[in-house]
Amino acid sequence: MEIGKINEINRLFAQAMAALQERKEKDALYLFGQLLQLDPNHLPALNELGKHALMKNEFGAALNAFQRVVAIDGNQAQQWINLAVTQRALQNDAEEEQAIANALSIDPTDLLALLMQADFFSRHGVHHRAALAYGAATKVAPPMNKLHPSLHQSVLHAQNYKKDYEASQARFLDDFLQPHLSKLNGEDLKSFSTAVDIMVGRKKRYDSQSMMFHYPNLQPIEFFEREDFPWLAQIENGTDVIRDEFINVLKMEEGFTPYLEYGDGLPLNQFAELNNSPNWSAFHLYKNGHLQAENAAKCPETMALLAHAPQPVQLNRTPSAMFSLLKPKTHIPPHTGVSNVRLVTHIPLIIPEDCGFRVGNQTRSWELGKAMIFDDTIEHEAWNNSDKLRVVLIFDIWHPHLNPAEREMITQLALGLEAFAQT
């Protein structure tokens, strides 16, 4: 195309757009017409003519413009979305559905196209496909504060539709499965029930999120069965002795430090309120793999009982053991631990009412002298909503599914990391 012709086309387009801005619609349409005589395939002009016609409810003219756009190009999702909007206005269902499908074939994550597809299926009573499309839309939608206001209501509708659909599905499945569950009464189906709850949106999926060292192929289990640890009973039986030693230590008011002691310049995130706070404190017996001799000497019976536990050995990392104190009205926010090669054990010592503990989807209350063993790389949190102090003995143990050779190599790995740090 000659330079002079290109310049003239650009001049006409700029003048037409200026006329639209000034609401001189007749002038704009005349200028677009002049432009299209010079370049019948000018996509920006055809798009503007289509949008203007759509705004004026001149659906035939809009259809003509947008059909020409996709015939000339058709490589942008928005082009097909414009055509789909027009086909809907003309009640051309099959053509609307195809235009939306074409938009999503170009960009399967286009929020507006997903919302339009979901709305199409919902209008036509295809509720299962509508739910899938609304669900996909909620996944790609940005947070409301970053979403264009014109889409707020549509995204909220998508969220509510998905929620209602999942609730309906859950009710149906509960009724359908109940007679089968009754036949299997007494069987261990907790994992199956949780799987169904996750599928229908009643619960979230929680996986191991090791912050530092993640060992593959260790199944993320929230709470382990106490019966799987034969050494545990001896420690549980010593609960009274352990508690008495703690009370004596508490009376001395020495050796207690904040549980969290992050230095300056480190991101605190959810722990800003608890960093260096006495509301969550500890009396360490082992800290980062090192015996706290002065503290341990004050608790000889507790130390003797801890010797029965298979605590992990990682230089400057583990074992770890402490009395953990949570003051009244204190909440430990959701977080995850450093490595799934170890599990964490709680021996409840002082447990007032209205205290709780959640690991993944399971929420439990501490029971005096009844141990809890859990994978702390699964999101967990704790709270003390009472007016009294909560105290548990915390210590770590090797993950039971690691064989002796794996444990030995993890120990050596920690030595290697420390050796490298010295180079």
C-alpha cells in the first residue's frame, strides 16, 4: 500500500475517533465509511463500527462488522467475544456457543469468555457444564480489589453458583453413599470421607509444604495413630512427673524465652505479633540439635523419658524438645514446618478449656497426658481462648516411614551442609 494512502487512512481513523469522542456520530460514521472504501479490511475501524452499532442496539450492523473482523483475522479472543455478545442479542444460540468456544480455543483462561460460557450453559439448563465453567472462572479471576468493577457482580455470581452446586452435589452424594457406608460400618473410611469432602468443597486439600528440606514420597498424614509408636506409652505414663518438673521450673522464672526470636530485617509475615513476644514462649531442653544443659539439669525425669523417643539427629537442626507455653487469648497463626523427615509430638501438660489445635482439615483438643503426633509441614495453627496458661511438652521424632539407611544419610547431609558453610 502506498505511503500516501496509508497516511490518508490513518488521518481518517484519527478524525473518526475524535468525532466519536465529541459524540458527532454521523461525522464518525461518514469518516469510517470513507476509510473502509480505501481499506475494506481495516480491523480497528470495523471493531469500532461493531461496538458503536452494538451500543445502539443495531445488532444487524454489529453482526456484519464483527463477522468481517473474525473472517479477516479471528486470532484474538476478544474478537470472538464481541461476536458472541452480538449473537446472544440476536438469540442465535448455536452461533453464540460457537463464538464463545472459539474465544476459549484461543485463550482458555479468558475470564470474560469463561463467564459467558457459564452463563450460556446456565441459561440453557446445562447445570453441570455451567458449574465447570463458573469454577474455571473463579480460578482465573484476580482478587476483587484488582478486578475491573464491571466484572464484580459476575465473579460473585460465579463464586456463589459454584458454592451452591458443590453443596447440592454433596447432599446428593451423602444420600447416595449412606447405605453403602452403613454396610461397611466399623471399617476405617476416614480418608475416603475426607476425599469426598475435598472434592465437593467442604474441606481444603493440604499437602506437605516443607520450608527447607522436603523428602519425596512420604505421605502427608495430618495426625498419626498413637498406637503406631510403641515407645510412646512410657512417656505418656510419665505425664504427671513431667508436669511436676515443669511447675518447679515455672516457679523459678528462669530460662524461658520467646518461642520466636527473628532478627531485624527478616520478613515476619503472620508472626509479626508473636515475634519476641512472651505470649508464646518456650523452655528449651534441646534447641537446634544442642542440649540445653542448664535447663535439662532441672528436668532429669523428663530427659530420661525423652530418651525413649527416636529423635532425629541433624547437626544444628535437631533434636528439639521444649515446654511450650501459650498465654491466654493467644492465637498461633497458620504455618508450616521446615522438613517432613521429622514429626512433632505434643504431650499435653496443662490444658484449660477452649484451647484447640488444627492440622490440615483436622481440628482436635489436647487431652491431658494423651500425645498427639503430627506432620508439621502440613498447615497447622493453635489457639488458647481461655483465661489460663496452656502448656505442652513438644519434641520431634524421625518420620517412621524412613528406613535406617535414609535416616543415616539425612544425618550425614546435615553434616555436609555445615561443612560447606565453613568453606
